[in-house]
Amino acid sequence: QVRLVESGGGLVQPGGSLTLSCRASGFTFSWYTMSWYRQVPGKDRELVAAIDNIGESRNYADSVKGRFTISRDNAKNAVALEMNRLKSEDTAVYYCHRMGWADWGQGIQVTVSS
């Protein structure tokens, strides 16, 4: 059974930082590209960042380039999203996702507010 479990969300002030983590199980983690998506009410889920299976290639949404960094640790079956210089528009539910498969985490709330 595939499981993706996010952690690390919460409330942060504008300009602050937060790191999300996702622990995976139930599949061979090192074989797959992993990603983070986010969604706000009334809008489609959007891709925030993706990282290839060995951590060499990364892609980011234009809105987060230079502020967010995706990384992975294949020994720990984990993928992380470091978020810096957070803005109010980064407020969303963030999801961990195995690219190309219907595997999603439960989602974790990130709220950027003063």
C-alpha cells in the first residue's frame, strides 16, 4: 500500500521560512520523480516543484523560483520542500505526489499571515 505522509506545515509570518517533509512507503522510492503541489479553495491544484528520481533535475513554478527548494533523501524515502521568503499568496494546502501515479498525501496546511 502506497503512503505519502506530509509534515511541517503551519502558520508563518510573511518573509518567514518553513520546511515541509514527506515520508513515502509502499513503493521503491528511488525509482520515481516526486513533486509538491498546492491548492487553494476554488482553484485547481498546481505544481510547485518536482525532483527526478536521483535528485539531479529540479523544476519549479515561476511563482516560487528562487524562494523554494525541493530535495530528496532516497535512503530515508523522503522528499522535502524548503520554503523561504514566504508570501501571503503561498497560503495553500500542500500535497506530496508521486509523479505519473494517483498517489497523493493527505495534504498539509501552510498559512502565511501576520
